[in-house]
Amino acid sequence: MLLKVLKRDDSRHLIENISLTFITQVLSAASGVGLSIFISRTLGTSGQGQYALTILLGSLLTQFFNLGVPSANVYFVGREEITPQDSLADSLLLSIFLILVGGGIGLFIIFMTKEKVFQELPSFAIFLSLCWYGVSLIKLYLSSILQSIQCFSGYNKVVLLSSISTVLIAFL
């Protein structure tokens, strides 16, 4: 199958997509490294730990509540068993529901563990982490749909925008 793809006239297009995606991933990783350096130099070791703890809740919620939907989007839209429009509509409805459920669970975790786990963190930072969870979940779902329809330029833009916005938020 791969040989058929490479023998077609659009093999140059395939190589271009792979190259752009690779460059995007390298830029995204570089922004992550730059962010880590900035945080460690600006906040010091205790501040870096607080930052890590702040993003932990949003990251865990995103991992638990993505429910494998991004992989399913790529699989079923790629096999043309569901249309991209239906996948988008279903993903957005599901993400709204999961943001509410995950946000509720996140609030419960915050209130139950505030004194032990989040005692050193400002409330604003903790609630910002919950907001980040919602944005992150929607980004995951939407980028998977872009991948499934092989819109790699759109996918790369979403990945870069996400990396840049994370860096900008950290500067706040």
C-alpha cells in the first residue's frame, strides 16, 4: 500500500506534508524546551514545582477524559465510515459534556485536596488549569479531525498555535 502511495504523482505532496509536520513538531518541542528554561530561571525550583502542580490537574483531566476519541476520529473518518462533519459535530457535543463532567470532578478534587495538595498555589492558577483542560480537550478533538481528512496544513497550524499560546499564557 505504501509503495502505491509513493508511486503516485502526489508523492511530492506527501513528502511536503511529512516535512512540514516534522518541522512543526520540532518547533513545538523547541517552544516547550524554551518554556521550561524560562520557567526554571524565572520561578526557581519551588516556583517550577508550583507550575508543574498547577498544570498537573488540567493535564490529567485531559488524558482521562479524551476517551480515545482522537484516535477514533482518525480511524473512522479515514475509513470513511463517518463524515468529517458528523465527527466534528459529535466531537464538539461530547467535548462540551466531558468539559462539564471533568470540570466538576476537577472542582471536587480541588476542594477536597486544597489544604494538602494545592495549599501553596493561588486559586486563580488552579482554576486556570481547569480552563486549560477544556481548551486542550477541544484542541485534541479538532486536530484529530484535521488529521483524519489529511489537512496537515490545518493540523500543523493548530499544533503551532497551541504551543505559542501556551508560551504566551506562561508569560502572564
